[in-house]
Amino acid sequence: AKRIVIKVGTSTLTHDNGKLNLQAIDQLCYTLSGLVNEGKEIVLVSSGAIGVGLGLLRLHERPASIPEQQAVASVGQTQLMTVYQQRFSVYGQKIGQILLTHDVVDYPISRQNVLNTFENLLRLNIIPIVNENDAVAVDELDHHTRFGDNDQLSAIVARAIDADLLIMLSDIDGFYDKNPRKCDDAVLIERVTEISEETFKRAGGRGTKLGTGGMITKLKAAEIMLKAKKAMLLANGENPSIIFKLLDGTALGTLFK
Ligand code: ADP
């Protein structure tokens, strides 16, 4: 795989108390910079803005209203990018920020513009860091302008830029036959070739307090990838350097292909 989209969840980027997990972020930046040096084209879809914003503003949970959440995301987004900028620069890696709303992908002219931006960043060996533009997405039109979560956003981006592979890092080793947080006897499924209603029934409940999607949105992302005849790998992002091992086949997750 030459062009790879990597999605990291809040659970990978933050500790349980909402503080940034700087070790994990540093390892992620080291790993992705290494991949670019190997000649790969890397796009990072990063959650975490709201989590980071909550920590900075010393809030213990997401505020109730969407405008308040958007304000928190606005604070968190700049902090998150500052940390990425610092860590990536240690490895000589340049980054660019792309904040997307649904209309960017839906309207052909804006879509073409943003695709051109991706192409030019990648040509220059720059890693685009993508997030939903939380401060702009309009709440009354929720489903029109919002992607809902970065799981599906990462698949939409991967499809749009014709990436070969989407790697989704989460707080779990992969997709199990039932929710492993609730059932001790859950078994990891190493390969999924199609997604049916049965598949969705195996995914139950959201994971962490700060993460949003849970397994359902990851399956929806996998659905988008499979429909586009592309692959998605779901794996544990606790140590982001696992990406090296995932790519050379020495670490396992769930391969949707
Ligand atoms: P992230 O913040 O990394 O996006 P989430 O917490 O949103 O991660 O989603 C991962 C969680 O989904 C797991 O920790 C687990 O609690 C839950 N889950 C539900 N069903 C399953 C399943 N069948 N296999 C694996 N995880 C599952």
C-alpha cells in the first residue's frame, strides 16, 4: 500500500483523565514520519479536539449544547495541532491542516478544490492532518453538514483520495464476535469480507467516555471501504508504532477486505 489514511481515536490520543497522551502522540509522529521517509503517502485523520479542549478548560464532560461543544472543539483543535506541529518537527516532518465539513465533499467544486489540496500536500511529502470542522458544521442541519464522527470521515477521505488502505487505531485489538468489554469469551475476527446486519449485531455500545463512535461507526467506515473495493485495518493504537508491524504482517488486527 502506497497511499495510506490513518485514523486515531480520542482513546489513543488522551489518557482517561482527558490529558493528552504525549508518549502515544510522539510515537505516532515518529512512525508516520518514518513511513513518509520510506516513500509512502500518509494522511492522518485525528480526533481528540473536544477531549483536549475539555482538558484545557477543566471541564469533566462534554457540555450539553452543540454551540458549547463547538467552542470546546475550537480551543482543543489549535492545541492539538500545536502538539502535532512540535512532535512532527522533531522528525523533520511537515504537516498541513485540513478541516472538512460535509458540504466540502458534497459540492463538486469544493470537493475538487480540497482534493487538489491533498494531492499537492502529498506531492510535497507533507502529512495532511484532517478533522471535521466542528466550529463550522451547523447544528440545525446536523446530518447535512456533519459527518457525525471521524470514523466515517476517514473512510470518506480514503475513498475520495483513492487511498489503498485505511488504518483505524482504537483502544481494542480489533473487531470481536461480541463486545469484549462485556463478554470474556469474545473472539477476535481476523478477516471480514462483507458487512451484513449480523456484523452490526456483534457491535454493542460505545467504548469510552470521550470517544464517540464505538464499534458501529467503525463498521460503517469498513462498509464504505469495502464498497469502494478498498481495505481497512482495525487495530490497537496503544503503541502507534504497531503500524510498522501491521504493514509488514507481524502484528494483527481485523482486516476488512
Ligand atoms: P475510539 O475512541 O478509538 O474511536 P471507541 O471507544 O469509540 O474507540 O470504540 C471502540 C470500542 O467499541 C471498544 O473499546 C469496545 O468497548 C466497543 N465494542 C463494541 N462492540 C465491539 C466488538 N464486537 N468488537 C470490538 N469492540 C467492540
